[in-house]
Amino acid sequence: MFYNYNIKRAILSVLLLIFCINIFSQKLDSTKISKYEREICFDETKEDYQKSIVYFQEVISSDSTDLEAYYNLGMSYYKLIDFEKSIEVFDQLIEKDPCFNYALHNRGLCKFFLKDREGACKDFKLALQCDYQTNMDEIKNTYERFCK
């Protein structure tokens, strides 16, 4: 049990690193990086993710069209290893933007960790079919590693 938890934590840490690199590569001007993007990327405590959840829920309450807020909320639950709640949030995001490939990819990872390999592979495949060019190599590698 302890061993499985450490493996999951290591995998999540790597995925968070990829997430943070993506944020910073898209926003090279550090003044455009929000306070909560910084917290998600640099603060590894449970309390910080819980604060982020409260913040992003407030953002969504005031602007239900803010797709990045949904994504960051889903990722906050993901970092807390609350995959069921993360999936719920990613479902809402995907309902608003069916081709948000980061959300499809990460929902697939949540399903994979919950031992729903078929659902995970379906999400990875959907993400690969999207027009977006971002993250495609990572999604392709994930699909090939877990689904072939």
C-alpha cells in the first residue's frame, strides 16, 4: 500500500512538472503568471491545493466560461489524489470544450489511476483526435504506453 502511494505521488510530481513547464513556456513574461498558477507549481502542500480549490471555485462561480479555472481546479483535485472529483471537474470542462486535449488527457490519467483502463484509453484517443497541436507528443506517448 505504501509503495503504491509513493509510485502514484512520483507520477503525479512528474505530471505536475510537465504542467508547470507548459504554463511557463506559454507565459514567458512572468508578470502574466497568476498567483495561483505559481502556487500550483511551487507549493506542494495539501493546504495550498485546498486554497487553490476554493479560489478556482470562486472564479468559476463568477465566470462559468473561464476554462482555465476549470482546468486548474481539476488539476488541484488531481494533486490531492482526489481523482473522482478531478474527473467531475474535467467532465464539466470537456462539456464546454469537447476538444480541450489537456483535460481529456488528464481525465484519462485519473481514470487510469482508478483502474478504468478502457475509459482512460478512450480519453487519450479523443485527445489525439483534437485539432489542438499542443501536448500532442505527450498524449501520443501516454496512449502508446498505456493502451497498446
